[in-house]
Amino acid sequence: MALEDKTLTCRECGQEFIFTAGEQEFYLSRGLQNEPKRCPECRAARRRERWGSYGDSRRVYSVVCAACGVETTVPFEPTEGRPVYCKECYAKMKESGELDLDKS
Ligand SMILES: [Zn+2]
Ligand SMILES: [Zn+2]
């Protein structure tokens, strides 16, 4: 059977995109039955997101907990002037509601 370019609608951004015959062939050769649900841009964005969240998990920042002084690592860059807490202290403060003081 001959494959033809298909126009599909991305369910993420609603844009139409072409599912080319070549891509369909590739899908078939991989045994994939489902047509892509997202346009190439959204697929790339999702891939970046996934890699970003996993790949960057290795990049941690070494900080000293402002509450107990233990050295710990956080997955985000600490903001200067803002206290950073270790997991235990953060959980404790969250429980006690002390972190809500930040909002005022
Ligand atoms: Zn899209
Ligand atoms: Zn601590």
C-alpha cells in the first residue's frame, strides 16, 4: 500500500502538522500503530522537558542549611540572601507553617 502525507492536528497546541509518508514508514518499521498526537515542535519540547528534569537532576548546588548548619544539596540555584534549608528542616518548617512567613 502506498503511503501518503497526512495532515494531523496536534492535541497539545491545536496546530496542524504533516505526518509525512516517510515518517509513517518509519513508524510502521518500528511497529508503531498509533499516529503521533503532537506536532514535531511539541514533541521536541516535551523531550527537552523530560531530559531537562532528569538530566539536570545531576546538577545540584551545595548549600549549608540555614536552620541546622548541615551541608546539603539542592536541585536549584540558591538565591542570595534567601535561607536554604536541608530536606529535614524544610519539612519541619513546612509542617510548623514557618515557611508561610515568606509570603508576607
Ligand atoms: Zn503542537
Ligand atoms: Zn537543616
